Amino acid sequence: MEDCGGVAAGGGGKKPFQLTRSLTYHHHQGHRPAASAARWRRQQLADEPRAQRPQAVVLYTTSLRGVRRTFADCTAVRAILRGFRVAVDERDVSMDAALRRELQALLAARGRAFALPQLFIGGRLVGGADEVRQLNETGQLRRLLDGAAGQDPAFVCDACGGVRFVPCTGCGGGRKVFVEEEDRVVRCGECNENGLVRCANCCS
């Protein structure tokens, strides 16, 4: 992460339907042995323009209300992003200590102190609540979000209900599993300290 600042003719007068180059590049090539055909196909794919992936919008927040200002800032930034109807990968550091360590490392690499919320767009640090509010007021936030995947702000994940975490299926949320080969109970390696895993249905 970096800081920010073949043509098929249609009848009846219909417009011709354009197929992609990979399907229409069938000039007379003659018979190819399998190996040369594979090389030709790899070269053909290399010539194809790569589809651009929507840029990710990642928001680190907390659901704990212990510090009122922090909780209010997280809520405010979440509401601003919802207004742009973009998909947001929200990472609640109070639900998973690994996410907190992840954010601490990202901010430390930039000489920034730990604070919440923190917004990243396309892998670039945008900043906290004050920065997001300012960018929103000047219209710059809309430009930064150009290219982000869209999402209905009323969307609620069927799997996790919007919490973005679900109980671990390996241990049922108990954090312990029985290993028959060793005849002992061990710590589950699939979930976090709360017996949860991130929802695969709505989290990247």
C-alpha cells in the first residue's frame, strides 16, 4: 500500500455483434502441433487487455463504544461512504486482534500513530475521520472512489447479518478441537481469539 494524497452478421438491420479478439482471431493459421498451438494461445492471451479490477475500499473501524469520539467518527465515515453506494471492506479491529496488528503495521510504516477510523482506497491511505470529511466537502472523495465496486447501501449479508464475522465451523466458536491422532484437545488454528472467522460471503 502507498500513501495517497469476429463479427457475426445480424439480420433485420440489427447492429453487428462484436466478439472479443480472442474469439475472432481465427485467420488461416493452418494445422498446429499441440505444443505450438499452446504457445500460440499463450501469446494470444498476452496480447489481450487485462480486465481492470475494481479498486478496494477498506475501512478500519471499531464497534466498541468505550471511546465515544472514536465510535462517533467510525459511524460518520461509514455513513459518508454509504452515501456513495460503494462496496466497503470494513475491518473491525475490536473483533479480531490480527486486524488491529495489521493496521498498526500499516500506519507505523508511514510514520502515523494508531487511530481509528482509517480509510484506504485502492491500497492508498486516505486517512481518518477529519481527512475523509474534508475530502468529502471538497468533492475529492468522489474522485478517489471512482472505479470502486458499487453496492446498495441497504445490502445486508445473509451469512453474517452485516457483522462480517461468523462462528468458526471447525470448532463451533469454542476455539478448541480434539485431535484423535494425538488424543488431546488443541487450540483451533482456523479462528481468532473470539472463535470467529471473517465472513467469506462479504469480506475480501
